[in-house]
Amino acid sequence: MAVPDVRLASAGSRHFLFLPQNQKLFYASDTTVALWPRLAAGLSVADFVCAASAGGGDGRQTLMELLEAGAVRYLAPRSGPVPVTARLCLSIGGHVTGICCTGGKTADMVRSLFGHLLVADRPAADQLVLVEEPSRAGLAWAGEDPDWHRWDEIGAALKYLLTTQVLEASEDPVLHTATVSAVGQHMLLCGDPGSGKSTLSVALHGEGFSLEGDDLAVLRHGGEVMSLPLPATLKCGSLPLLAPRLPGLEDRPAYLRPDGKRVRYHALDAGAFPARPVRCVLFLQRSPDNPAGLEPVTAEEDIIRMMLASCWSADDRLSGDGFESLAALIRSARFFRARHDGLEHASSLAREAWRLAGSG
């Protein structure tokens, strides 16, 4: 594929390639000009050679010259080209990642977990290669060595890698929250790990709410929130609770995470995931031994403290713009603490919080 920073431009009757990384300029042939849009998106060596030959050019010679100049690169690990059988593009929060699969098993896994994020083939600055072998699969950014995983680990490793990439690319603060929506507004479900965010968000899906993400959301200027709609993570303990709502859940592949937990993933419905205003925020707490119930949170210092605890940024700092966005969210939403003793109770409290928030 074309190196992202390289530019193709015309001056008079000649075409030029400019490489900003080393400040070099090259003449571009008519074959290169004709194929450049496809190179920008990525195409196989065989397709390049075939298309160049159809146009009367020497495809192999042109490709070697472009590689030597540094204008294109292989979508491959450091060890060299691999046979790519499928190339998929994912858009997560507007960040596009290209994924090259060397076999059908990895391609099927990407489609089953991230099918709701698939977009038409387009240029992507980040290019990931999934190298398939009989007993393992490797994840490698283009030009780097693969990290190898067993087949029962690869789904979790891929989700972690994509999550990390999207987080590092975000210029806005990211909230650790599940996000459900209705009537054009969000409800955010916050809480410590194990508080039930993912289970509750999946349970609310179909009960008047749409699930837009169970883990992360971007805080936009003005206080609106845009979910990062990665597949929902369901721990084994939640399966009996959700099985009646999600037929076939227990038949889905289980993946081993680095923390030793086995999880299954639930892909979201395909569709747009726009930034929306937040109607209410629910801080979840499991409370098997203490009084359970719904409690409004009105003290601004408590709200700020709890929201900051769920806030993440690339440099672990909150910018002035980020704080203004957080303040706008606090002004516009209503906040509740929900102490619950199980899924049905938590679901009832969430619906009550939504009703109260809508009543003003």
C-alpha cells in the first residue's frame, strides 16, 4: 500500500511523488498515477501487476521502483510478504484500521466479533496483519514482528490491541462507561470492575434501549458522548443471567484474557454511533449486604470525583478543554447511585433513573 504521508501531485504535464519523511521527489509514471488510489487503500501484488499490465506498464518493475523509493510498503510482518486472503477495514469512533488476514479462520473471527464496525475498503494509517497457522495466530502491525497467541486467546488479544490503538488516537478524554441510548439520548453506566456494567447494558438492550458500547466512550466538547462500540465483554458468571435474552450465547467461542478470565463477546447491532447528549449517569455498586436502592447524587464535588475516576487520556492529564466538556456534561445530566443485589434489580433501578431524569 502507499505510505500514508507520500503525496502524488501534477505540475504541468509531469506527475511527481513527494516523500516528506526524507524530503525526496520522484517522477511518477502513468501506471503509478492510474493505480495510486488503489495503492492508497491497499491491493495485492498480483492485482497490482495485473492492473499495470492491462494498462501497458511493467507492473513488477514499477512495484520494485516504488518499494525502493519508500513510496509504498508491504502490508506484512517484518519477515516479509505473506499471502493475504482477505482485507477488512474497521472504523471505531472514526479511527480506521485495516486488517489483512492470511486465512479464512482469522477473517471469520474478525467478521463475527467486529462485523458491526466493517466499512468499505479505504486508506488506513494503521495496518494490522493476522498471520494464521494451524495451532496459533499472530498479530503484527505492518513491518513489525507478530505477537503469537493460541486460538483460544486470539479474540481477546485482538480486541485489546484495537482498544489500545483507538485510545491512543483519541484527542478527547475517554470515559470508562457502558453506554445505552433511547430517544436520541444516552444513559451512562459507570462503576468499578465487577459492578455489572456490561451485563446490565446488554440486558437493557431490547428493553427500550440500544446498546452502543459496554466499556468506553469519548467525551466531546459541549458534554456530548460518543461510544466506542467494541463488542461487549461477557464473563462466564453472567452467561446464565443473559442466556434467556441472547439465544446461542453459550455456543459462542470463549476466549482467555491475559488476566486469566474466560469471556465471550457479543457483537453490537450495525449502525451509526453518533455523539449524543447524556440524560443520566448511573454509578453502579453491588450491594448484597447493604441497603439497596436508587439515590440521586447532587453534590458537585462527589460527581466530579466519580467522573474523574472513570476518565482516561493519552497523557493521564485532563486538558482545559476536557474539563470544560466534563463540566458541560455535569450541567446537562442527572446523576444517581444505584446499589443493587442482582441483574433484575439493577435493571429496574436503571429504568427508574431514566424516568426520573426525563421528568426534570
